[in-house]
Amino acid sequence: MKKQTHLGLMAAAAILVAACGPSDQPASTAVSSSPAEPAAPAHPRYEASVDAARLISADSEPGQWMSTGRTYWEQRYSPLTQINESNVDQLGLVWSSDLDTSRGQEATPIMVDGALYVTTAWSMVKAYDAATGQLLWEFDPEVDRARGVDACCDVVNRGVAVWDGKVFFGALDGRLIALDSASGEQVWSQVTVDQSQPYTITGAPRIIDGKVIIGNAGGEYGVRGYVTAYDASSGDQLWRYYTVPGNPADGFEQPELEMAAETWTGTWWEMGGGGTVWDSMAYDPESNLLYLGVGNGSPWNQSLRSPGGGDNLFLSSIVAINPDDGSYVWHYQTTPGETWDYTATQQIIVADVEFGGETRRVVMQAPKNGFFYVLDALTGRLLSAEKFVPMTWATHVDLETGRPVEIPEARYNDTGVPIIVQPGPLGGHNWHPMSYSQNTGLVYLPVTENYMGYVAQENFERSERGWNTGTDMAEGARLVAALGAPDRAAYLMAWDPIAQQEVWRQPQLIETAAAGVLTTAGGLVFQGNAAGEFVAYRDSDGERLWSGITQSHTVAAPITYELDGVQYVALVTGSRALPQEGPGAMGSTTRASSNNSRVLVYALNGSHQLPTREIVADEQELNPPALIANNEMLAQGEQTYGRFCSVCHGANAVSDGAGVFPDLRYADRLHDLDAWNAVVLEGELASSGMVAFDGQLEESDSEAVLQYVISRAIALADELRAQQ
């Protein structure tokens, strides 16, 4: 492990912090007042002296952002008002910090006791002085880059948790690591998964009463999901909760798994089953319930993992457990018998709302399947559900049974008939955090309208490397091309969770883009986008009030905090590619990363400037060799590419992350089969994350993929010539 501490600068940063905030604050308004004289800090700077009392009463310290969702209820709403709808047009950048990785950035920063903690791709951690941007320390867990092949959707990390002077995070390779908050020194490390299996960790831990709770990912690869609690002081395991049953012959780790096993058929455990808790958790201290968002089945295709059907509990469910011992309390399943990758891992929000003439404590979620759910937080009883996005798999949710009323044709695995289904695996809402505003009572939701052609894979065999979905990606893409695709769209939607209806929407320029959301008592909704902007909207009507250029594609959620009387807004930017169109379209402006990954921090009257650079035209040369394959080889290459290559390099060999994941149509190795095989079969670029596939692919498979990519390069060259 590599750790660097910038101790020589920490004292200076502490002295300068009061002087380095933006100057000339505006006069008071009806919403906010001028900054008061800073009071002496209640907690020593940089010590992260967080305990149960502070987390439970987080609203008494509105200037802090001590956990992923700010409070245990995960609303991502801030009571701060210094920045508000009347002065947000004066917002400016205060400081920025380049991140030394070109991979995706999905972290929600944590700000506690003057330090801003962020994770980056490859599970690296950085600590900054939250006012000045001075780097305090950084830690690299040195994840083997070959583990990147086990990460379904890039080597991302969504953040840290803090407790009692320690910073906790999950590493991509399955470790849970505790660091000293002041120095960045490792305190302890625990391997939380079987590292011989394709498990990863991308989500942020949660901490409840000294227990660090962490899930894992790998549902596309064939693993069994669970969450584990560890002692924050020692790292000792305290309990583990499995979300799907294993082999009944081995007994059941929890009593409810015997009941769950009755909803499965066949030998599902041989394929893992899925059900990973890879992102969302929320906690209600009053009822002492921890809510888990459970993922998709493994494989996706239910007929492969559970041939006789069944609900397959607890896939695609919200499960409430007691965090003291991990015991089951209740569950609600959003998609029984899941077969479309409809996870329920999306953000869970707890709130007190007026419902049916009385105040109810509820759990709210907008999972991938496209319905917005409101549940009783104590019992899990469904109170309401309504579609928030176009869908073709179900008509509605029956409030009596709590089950979706499905459109039978959507079950491609049962009918054997390929079909285009909305939403697709990207979901009506994916992991990008939504926010509930106590100011308006609305939920602000990053929505995408998307689809997929679902085709059951013939002669499926589980692979030790690559996705195991049981769906034929290549045939699905061909189906969409043949029948014509539905419209795609992306937008920020304000949703009334009580009336279950849309209030307003703001379209995104890029039709497949989404990003996390922050709301504040200042009447604002903040969100980054794929057009290189960070935008503030009015919460009541969605009017765009301010935007700043980020020079990068943002997917992560912002936060806000206050130090020494100054309110700041912070976010981490950087995704699979640079913005290609829109106000922030930009080439790389930093040597540290090709996608301009950065931490950006704003305040009123900030004047810090990002480096500038003209948009650079693509300098790659498209020069494909002659095609020598017959139709049979091309079909083989298309099938193999779809299963093993498309996740990183793009469907149909069209990269959506050029600069991060190479566009193979431009590769020089297209001219040399031996050079191609050196990468694909021998792992020549394993240190960059492109591992060898010799255990999964034969030489004939590799050559077929090469010829398929050549065919796609020739098609692009023909298209470009036709445009001249």
C-alpha cells in the first residue's frame, strides 16, 4: 500500500483556512444572512471524531456532511441557505484538484471537522482541507489492475465512511480498509469476499453504532450476495446477512432463507444466484432498522438460474434487518422472478410525510424497473407505486397484492421470443443518487428512458471470466436494429411522492446521461451533466439559475457544507469519456487524466479558474485492413464480442468511453493477428486492466473478434466517406 502524508503543509493550511474563503460575501437576503463570526470548532480539525450521537443528530450540525446521504435517512438534502436562489448566480469555483486516474468517478465526498474525504477510481482515497483544497494525505490500496475485469461497469468507488477518527472504504478487490483520519495510515484491513470469485466492492460502507457494514458486487458474473458487519475498532467480523439462499443441503445461515429457498427451483446455487447489495443502504435510528437494496439475479435469464420460475427471494427487494445482529425483519420485492437486470439497489430514502391524512414514516425508492415505490418504513407494507418512466414489461402494480401486473410477452425467457423491453438494464433510474427536499416535499430524480433487445442465450455455459447474463447481447442489438429503437431520453425530474406524479422536468442534452442530485433549503437543486456543466435549478419549477463549466462528464452527486461561516458546494467529476457536445465540450486539460477527473469546490464569489484548451479533434487514424472473414466467422466474432468485450469497448464495437476504453476500430493491432492475440489471449496489457482471456477464448474466437471489429471499422470508414 502507498500512503503519502503532506504533514508539512497541514499546519499552514489550518492557519490559512479562515483567510482562504471567498471574499466580499453578498449582503443579507430574505433567505440567508451574512456569515456570522466563526465560532470555535466543537471538534478538533481533521480528527473525524464521529460517533453515534453525532450521526443520529446530524441535523444539529448542518455544516457537516458526515455520511453518504448526509443523514442516516439518505435524503441528500442540506438545511444550509447561504447559497440560495437569489444569489446562486454569483457562485464560482474556489479550488480544484486533479485526480490521477482516467477511469470513472462516482464518489460522494464526505466533509467532517474541516477535512474533505474522497475516493477515486481504483479505490484510492484522498483527504483535503475542505476550505483551501490543500492535500492532507492520500492512500493507494494498490489494487491489482487485473481485477478490473471483474467490475461490471468500471473500477469506480462511491465513497468513504468515518467514525471515531478513522476513515473506512471498500477496495475493488473485496477488502474493507480502515485508515487514520488525520494521517492516512492504515489501521486495519479485512478481506470480505472469496477473492477467487469475481466479487468486487464499489459501494460506500455505512456505520451504525460502531459496526462498519459493507456489501459487494458481481451479480453479472455469478456470485451470491451478502452484507457483513465489522467492528470499527478491531476489524473483527460481527455478523453476515445473505440475501439469497445457498445449497439447501448445506443448511441455511438464516431462518428466512429456508422460506426464500421455496421460491427458487433447480440448482441455482451453482450459478451464484446474485442478489448483491452493491450500493444503497439507509438506516432509521428510531426503529433501529437497516434497509438494504438487493440486486439482480445471476444469471439475468431466470430460466437458467431457476428453471421452474418462482419469485426468487430476495432478489430485487428492499430488505429491512436489525443492525445489532443482522436479523431479518421484513422485505418487499419490487420485481418478483427478476429476469431483466431490474435491481433494487437504487437509493433508498426514509422520510416522514403526510399520507392518507396522517404523518407516516416511509421508505421511498425508484429502482430500475421504472416504478416509484412508497412503503411503510416499519412494516414494509406497500402504500403506493406508480410508473415514472415509459415501460413495456408491466402495466401497473396491484396495491392489494403488492405485485406488478406483467405483460407476458416481456418474459423472453419463458416465451422464447426475442423482444425489446423498456426500461433496459440501465433502468429508469440507476445508481445515480436522487434527493428528497424537505423544502418542497418533492423527490428530484435522474431519469433515463432506455431499452434493450432481450434474447435468451442458446447453449449457455457459465464462464469464469466475463459476464454471465444468459442473454445474447449481439442478437439483442441486431433485434433493435431490425425493428427500430424506441426513443431515448434523459432528464432531471421533480416527482411528488404522495400524489405519485411528475411536477417538472429538465431534459439533458445527452440522451443516455444521468448524474446524482443535491437539494438545499436555499431552494436549489444541484446536478452535473454529460455536457460538461454543473447546474443549479430552482426547486419549485426547475428554472435553470446558474451553471459552471466542469470540462468533464459528471455522474456523481454533489454535497454542500459550511466552514468558518462560508458555504461550499463540492463534487467529483469524470466519467468514461470527455464531453463531446454541449457548453462544456472539451479536450483533456490535465496531465493527470484523459477525462479531466477532478474535485471541484464552489462558493459565492469564487474566482478560481480551470485550465483552458481548445477542443482537440480526434487524432486517431482509421485505417482498417481488408476483411478476410466469411459470414460464419463474423457471426462468431459478433457473439463473442457481445459477451466478453462490449461492456468496456461498447456495443457494436462503438466505444462510449474513448480515451478511457480504446475504440478498437482505430487499433493498430487490427493489422497484426499475433499482436492482437498478445493482448487478448496473452495479457500483454494486464497491468492496465486488460487481462488475458486465454481461459475463456480459443484462438479461433480471438481471430473472429478481430475480423468482426475490422468489419465495424470498414463500416465506419464507408460512413465517413459518404459524408464527405
